[in-house]
Amino acid sequence: MQWWKDRQLWLAAVVGMLARIVPMVVWMTDWPCVRDECTYLRLAHRLAEGQGMTVSNGWLWAPGYPFLVAIHEVVFGHGAAIRGTQVIVAGLLCMAIFRLAQQQGGRRAGLVAVWLYALSPTQIFFSQSLWSECLYSGLLICGLLLLSKVRQHHQSSDSASKLWAGSLGVVIGACMMFRGVAMYMSPLFAVAMLWGRFRSAAAWSSVVIMIVAATLTVAPYSAYATKKFDDIVITDRTLGQMMWLGNNDCQPITFDWGNGTLTHREMRRHTKNGRRPCGDASDGLARERCQTQAGFEWILTNKSEFLRRMPMRVAQLVNPHSFVTRHLREGRWRGLPQIVDEGIIIWNVVWSLMVMLGGVVGLCGRGRSARGALVGGLLLYHVGVIACLAGMTRYRVPLEPLLMLYCAQFIGDPRATISEILNQRWRLVASITTMVIFLPLILWYLPSGWSVWRAW
């Protein structure tokens, strides 16, 4: 049976879309924008008015998501209409995740993976919210699918090989247009394309095509922004601002419930002993240069503190709670009984723990060849960036579908996974090392979601 005719796959996709549509419809009028969501709407409105990409409070963000929000404002009258598009993308992601997991571990793994994604409270929440995480995770999953096509056709002399490599390059360029952190991911995809084929001229040719396609995808905006802001801009300039959040005299700043600043008053109180933002906020690039310089100076002056904070920032990233907890604690889904709120929060924590821990064990036990190397590289790359800058649960959202692929293999066939780990010493060492490092970090902020149990 062809995979797209699988009835259980379609059932999971429909249930997942309904889980996203119902809250969006029920609470549509009571769902105001929050922080960055409001900024996206403002940027999109300026784009729709013809002002082009603009700076917001000193941040020059990547243009991909504001541009899409602007399109929805022009077509539908309000940028928030992108939530409907994100729900559709979530349905397509169900199909893509099923296919990837099926390729790795068979139909059972595929079904487990798609249900993990369909019923994840965090993924449900972000697909209805005005953040770029849903679409960015879709691009990462699309990149994995295209990698398989590139490797499948790498020896082909016809146009198919060039087409798939070029398509992968476009997707990588799109990732860069959505998130500045994606700017240095191309080498990871290049290594995956060359995995086991370093002597293949066709494989190297595909890498060149991918890099050219990624460059051409980003180049028009880069040229436009560089000219407009009179400074070099590839897709965004937010490094200095991120360093201000995480490398400051005050403790690293996040915006999660129980371990973050949720109001302007709390923000002022938290940062009163830290260094003030420098540079003119109306001149985004001037502020960015000043903030970046100040951040590096802080690191050089506080080397040991910078290193000591790395585990904290990663713990903020892998906190089992997410913005779902904040959303419910602030009463934004009005009318739900408290017991239902608590149930969703617990469900989300259990789901996050299962995905992160099961995904890590599954990747260590069943990760193979180019895809395993790429997923492992993408996870370590994003975690490494967060460890150096600032962490919050929002940044983990696009990475969870990658972990779901391997969590599904573990859940789908735990004996095979454990057998692989026990039979290969390097897998055993990797599993033990990863769990020893990450389990305490994952549990660090677990109590933060409950006011009566804020700390161990």
C-alpha cells in the first residue's frame, strides 16, 4: 500500500488539525498578540504599506516571517490570518514526519511519530500563534526530505540530481530568511550530502549547486538590506541584542512562566543591576554594533561566569514547560476549568519529556548514516548557539519534530534500540554521556510551572 493511502496516517493528520483549529476558532477574539507577536504584526503592517523591512526597538529581524504575515494582511485584511496557513502547514508536516519516520523504522515508527506531533500541546499552540517556529520546523523537515532525494539521485547525470540539490539549497536559504541562527547551517547539510561519498565528484557537484542556490535565495534581500541600512546585512542583525539578554550583569533573561520576566515592571526590576542597552534604538544597526561590542567585552571580562552560565541557558532551552504554560497561567483560554488547565500543563510536560528523552535515546541508538549525522548536527548546533547567547523554550520548538523521528523509533521498537545501544560501545557511551549531561538540565526548571513548587 502506498504510504499516502494509510488511513491511520490521515486520522492522525485530521485529529492534529482539529486540535489546532478548535482553540483558534473558540478564542480568536480573546487572543491578543504577545511581545514578539505584536512586533511581527507591526513589521508586517509597515511592509504592507510599502516601507520595506524596518527596525523594531533596535532589532533587525530576519524578513521571512514578517513578509508572509504582510502577504496575509494584504490578502485577508489582517496579518493574524497566517494562523490558518500554519494549521495547513501542520497538516502537511504530519505527512512529512510520517514519511521520514517510516523510511527509518517502518510504518509503526511513522504512526508513532505523526501522533507525537499531532498531539503535542507545544506544537499545537505554536501553530496557532504569531511566531515563526511552525514554519521554520517545516523547513527543517523539508530539508531532511530533500536530503534523501539528493543522495538518491547523486550519481544521476540528468537534471534530476541538480534539481534536488538546488531545491535543498533554496530551503536552506529560506531557513536563513526565517531565522538568523540558520546562517551557518549549510556546512551541516554539505557534510550530510557527502557522508560516505567524499570521493564522489557527483556528490561534490551537488554540494556546489546547493550552496549556489542557497546564496541566490538570500542574495536579493541581503543586497537590499545592506544598501538600505548602510551596513552589511545577510538576513538579520540580532546578535548584540541576544548577547544583551544572556551575557549581562543580571542573570540570563527569558520569558517563560516561573523563570522569566513577564511584565515590563519585572523586566525593569530584573535588569536594574545589568548594563543598559547602548546605542540609539531608532538606528537598529548602530544599536546592534554597540550591543555586540558590549557583549563581547562582557564575555572577555567575565570568562568564568560566561562558561558557568552555559548550562543555565541550555536548561532554559530544554525546560519541559513552554509558552503553553504561560498562556494558560495568564488565563488566555478563558472559560476552561482550572483542572483542565492543569491537565494540559501536565500533558505538555509529559509529552516534552517523552520527546526529548526518547528522542535522545532513539538518536543515539538508531541514528545512522547521513540523516542521523545531520539531525545530530542540527541539534548540537542550535544548542551550542543558545549556550552562548540566551535560552527560552520557544527556541526548542522547531527542534522537537527532529527528535520525534527518533523517539518514534525508540517507542516503536524499544528492544531493537536498546540492543543497538548495548551491542555497539560507541552508542552506549554516547547514550550514557548524553543522558548524564542533559537529564539534569531538562529537569532543572521542571518545578517552575507550579507556584507552590518553584524549586527543587
